[in-house]
Amino acid sequence: MDALKLDITLPLRSFRLELALAVGRETFALVGPSGAGKTSILRAVAGLARPERGRISLGGRVLFDAEARVDRPPEERRVGLVFQDYALFPHMTVEQNVAYGGRSRTPELLERFRIGHLARARPQELSGGERQRVGLARALARDPDVLLLDEPLSTLDPHTRAAVRAELKEVLDHLSLPVLLVTHDFHDAAVLAGRVAVIVDGRLRQTGTPSELIAAPADAFVAGFTGANVLSGRALPGLGGLTQVTLEDGGVLYSVDVAEGPVEVAVYPWEISVAREPAQDSALNHVRGPITSLVRIGNRARVQVGALVGEVTTASAERLRLEEGDLVVASFKAAATRLVERTAGIDGRT
């Protein structure tokens, strides 16, 4: 059963947001670049922005209906909203901040979010993760029918972000209400949400599970946004049922996807191997060139060769003694490529 339903048009500064969306008791992520209209959707659900037309319902209750002239005020919508900066009251203690959402549930939520020992602390004394837990506790103190999260990880540094993301996932996995989460980071969305919708300029480009978006991106923007390398070329039928793509730089790639004419070739970093010589396997695609960037992150290393970024283990990079400037071969299989539509407007490349 869909707990939250939206079908709205909302005029924004440079475009009209048009959206039809149904969210069940799940964590659903709206992901896209800054200025795509994501936060405006949360504001419309919360009653802080008024759509030009359409309808919003929550658990069968109509929150907004332009035609029927229904527009419930924010305090009647039973919505929990956690702002990007958490918007905690600096002059209040943790306990007072949570109680502001609803006094009766404060002791329970302090214990549930493991912030009871911080009850008398002020927000400025808390870490990023602690502030987030207080913001969530305050939002849930209202006993909402839907939880809205606006860029919950964007203000955190990379080290803190990973830890807080894991904590947030644990919390969300145990909620039994619809959660609508906004982020510009696909990795955050993929970790936290069961379903993801990519939105650009107020329009949904694609909706599905994170794995569905990666397996079959709708266009070049979605492919690039989900982390793929995206290369432009022209496709023609090739030998053996393969499609041959001549790239703009003159290189040739092969794909099992069927296409003809202008296309974008998408291939994800983890599907690319990097070696001194072409891989001795079934890979048909080989791109030679110098390493222009080599970044080690934990047990993985991201290696850029020309326009391609591949991902190998740190152990492999050390065994091959890879260094920037070394001539190498980036290889990947024809089955690893996705041929997708070129994207008008915003560039979907990494």
C-alpha cells in the first residue's frame, strides 16, 4: 500500500517541477544535482510550499488538493522534517530540543537514539552524528506519518560521513513509516534507500532500486550520476552480433547492446581492469594510455587512463607497481558496457 502519494506541479525559479510519486513504508531517495527541485518536493509535502496544481495524500488523508481547495497547514500534516543543518535550537539542551517535538516521547527517544547521556548538552557541544540523532529524535517525537530528510549527510566530512551514514541506515531500517530522503550523492542514496528516483530540472529521469539503475541506466545522465564512465561515439552493427562503437577520439569499442547511430557508452569503474598488458581473458575492449591519476582509498585504488576511470584493489596496484605516468591498458568486456541515449542539457559524465 502506498502511504504517501504526490501528483503536483510547482513553479520554481527557472523551471516548473512536475512530479508523480508513490512511496510505501520504505526509505525512498530523491537524488539529483543541486537546484533540481528535490528540497522543494519536501517543502510541498510539509506544507511549506504550495503547488500550483495537483494532490498530496498521506495514509489516505488529503494534505493538499488544488481542485478541491484543500491545503492543510504544516502543523496538521503529521510530518517529521529534518533539515540539512538539523536546525537545532542552540539555546536549548538536547532534552529540550527533543521535547520541543513532543514531550511525552522524549525519554523513550533519548534512550532509543543513545543520546540520554547528552540530555543536558547544547547542540554546539555535539558531534555531527550526535546532532543528527537529536534532529531525528525531535522529528519522531511528533509521532509523524512520514519522515522527510533534507541532505542529512551533506555537512559532514568524509570520515564522519561514513560512520553517520551507517548509524542512519540502522535507524531507518527499523522505522515503520514512509521516509522521503533528499541527497545529491548517489552512494548515500544507494546505501540508505530501497528505491531511488533521479530528478533533474523538476523531472524524474528514472526510478528503481539502486541495482536496477546501475544495470540499466535510462540515459547518459543517469549513468554518469550513478558513477559510470560515459564516452560518446557512433554505433554500427558489428561482427558476431556485437555493436561496434567508434568513439569521438577515433578509438573503437564493442558492446553486446544493440544500437545504431549516436550513442553514449557507459562502463562502471569496477568492471575495468588495469594492467601492463592486455588482460588474458574474454575482454574485447582495450584502452592504452598513461595513468593520469592514481588515488588509493582504503583497499581500493581508482586509476584514470585517458577518459576512463578503473577500480582495482590496492594490493593489485602495489603488485603491478602502478604510478602516475606509467603506460597501462584498461580492459573491459563487451558485456560490461551499456549503450544509452545522449542526454540533452546537463552532462551526465563523471
